[in-house]
Amino acid sequence: MNENNTITDQRLVIRVSRQSLAFAVSNPIAVNKVEFEPYTVRSGISMAANLREAFNESVLLGRDLRRAQLLIDSPVLMTPIQEFNADDAALLYHHAITGQEGVEVMHSVIPELNAVALYSVNRDLKLVVTDHFTDVRWLPLMQPVWTLHHKRCFTGNYRKLYAHFHDHQLEVFSFDKNRFRFCNCFDSNRTNDSVYFVLYVWKQLAFNAETDELHLSGHLPESEMLIEQLQRFLKKVYILNPTAEFNRAPVSLIKGMPLDLVTFFARK
């Protein structure tokens, strides 16, 4: 097959957070096997409008790609897989998470965790995507990160709490074998707030400060101060290094690529 055709047939990954856009695609002839393009969004207009403009400005979006994978950052409601009913999903989501208007509720099954993640996609954004691509898949932004940490949680004999930082948010979660024990998201722009949220959940789950483990990942704000403050209260604090985690896989060497995207491509 012609190399250009191989690249054209790839699935473009579009990462949509609350305040940023980024695009990536596998490319066997690229230096790191993946092309990554962050996009500077304009404030004051919707993310759908920003994405519409990006199709006129982005190098990757300007290619003749027909398939897309969306990673969507929106509030998530986790439900046990045994209790999931697609017909009731939207009602349940809007009852639990208020203030979501002009959205379509979608779901993603996570069989290894016996859970279904309910999340929302802005309808205007979805229309922009489906207008440009014939084959679209959707995932909550955090799903690759949940899966990554779940696979790591079986090492050792002590309980683990995970704190993942991205887009001025702090995701805190823990597992009990093949289930979520806790999963929540906090807005966090300040180190002191992040420390408070982590320690609050730690206490709520009755973890042991001497033996249980806290694992940090993502873009840590003021990392030295954050770690120093956490180590005042917790003995075992670890930081995930993507380059080491993925054995120096080329995608893990791309500067500025968020862990969710690194994991999405490295685990393929």
C-alpha cells in the first residue's frame, strides 16, 4: 500500500477539553510514529465554533481523513454495568449532574471495571464533527487513564489512590479489584486546594498514611510544592513517568502531549 494512503486511512484523534483542542494521528513515517498538533482556541466563542475554525487552519484537520476518534472532557457519571439501562441514561445523568444544556448524553462501557461511564457531548460540537467525518467514535477523556492505572493497581499488597491532573482539573479515583471504589473530579487551580482534595478523599476511604500509596500523574501544577506538601502527611507518594511506563515508546517522547493521548496511542 502507498505510504500516503496508509496515513490518509488513519483515524484522526481529536481531544476536546474545556479550554483546549488538540489533534493527533498515527503516522508510521513520523519521527515519533504519531503526529501531534495542539490548537490555540479563541476565548469568547464556543468549542464547536473553535473546531469549525480549526478545519480551516489546522494541518492535520486539512488532510483527507474520514475517520475520527473523539476524546471528550465533560462531567462523568459512573454506573455499575449490571444496573445500566440505555433508555434511562440521559434522565439519570441530568438528575445527577445539573447545568448541562444543549448536550447529548453518551456512554462508554468499561468491561474490565464492570462500569459504564455516562458523559455529555455538546450537540453543536457533535454536528461539526459528523459533518466532516463519516466514521466517528467517542470516549470520555479519562478512559485511557483509568485503564492504565487499573492495570497497574494489582502490583504490591497495599491499597492505592490515584490523582491525575489535566486542564486545571484533578481527577481522584481508586479501585477495588475490578471495580471503581471512588471516582470524582475537582476544579483545582491551586496547589493547596489539590492537597486538600486528595487528603479529604484519602481520609474518606480510610487509607493508611504509613502503608497505602498515592500515585500522581498528568501535568502536576507546582509539582515540587505539591509533592512536598503531600509527603508531610503520606509516606508513599509516587509520580508516573510516561517515558518509563511505556518503555520509551516514541509517542511518550512527544513534548506537551497529555497522558490520555500518550496512553491512547501507546496501548493500541
